[in-house]
Amino acid sequence: MEVVNRIDQADAEVVRGLYAELRRFAAVVAPWDLDPDDVLHGALVRVLRMRRLRTLDDPGAYLRRAIVNHVRSELRRLRTRRLTLNSLRASTSEPTAVPYPSDIAELMRLRPVQRAVLFLHDVEGFSFEEVADMVGISAGNARVTASRARRRLRSELIEGDRR
């Protein structure tokens, strides 16, 4: 909550009121190797550089969208880093470690937007219209995204059972 110490009192109250909810959302949307606090702080820093939270109609929805966008940016950066590391590993003769599968590995294979839509609708209980506003897509697209994410999870889980 270090960011809260650097902003004015009105915005700090908004952040304090939403912090736990937004951190939980960041934990769901971000891949396992990104710390939810880092994701939330990164999104908060980006938002607070441009505007004051107290001026927004729905700061929670705005910050959720900022979190999803921040995760997308981090994933692009990490993808570039991983590609570079993989090319370096390929040039060495040392064996690489095989990652241990987890219970949520299939969920983490979904795109951040898909995880966000599933979490907001299926876990938090928001309507697709509310989810659409929070994530920055249309309500119809939120429904399609949730459907495709569920279908992919089903196929991943069935594939995992066959192995």
C-alpha cells in the first residue's frame, strides 16, 4: 500500500476501500509468476499518473480494466524475455527442468481477459453487462469470452485426464 502514502487523501480513501477486492482480482488475472501486489501497484501508478480516482464514476471498474491492461503489458514483456531465454537455453547443452504441473495450470493457460471475465462473472457474481464495463469489452463479447474460456478449460481438463 506504499502508493497510498504518495497520493492525496481522497484518492487514498478510494484505494483503501477497494484494495482487498482489487488485489484478489489481480491474483486471478495475473499469471502465477507475477505478484498480485506488484500488478495492482503497477496499475495504480499508471492510473494515478493520468487522473484522480475521485473524479471517476466507477473507480473499481476503471481500476479492474487498468489491471487487465497492465497484465497484458507484463505478459508481452515476459514473453519476449522467455523467448530470449529459450533461445539461450537451446544453444547450451545443459538439460532444462520440467515444470511441475499444478492444480490451476489449466486456468493459467487462459488469456488474462478470459480469466478476468470468468472470475468476475462466475466467482464475484457480476452480470455480463457489469463485467463488460469493468474489462472494457461489449456485453456480448463478455458472454462469448466466458463461453470460450469454459470450453477451453473443459478440453484442457479432459486432455489432462487422458494423460
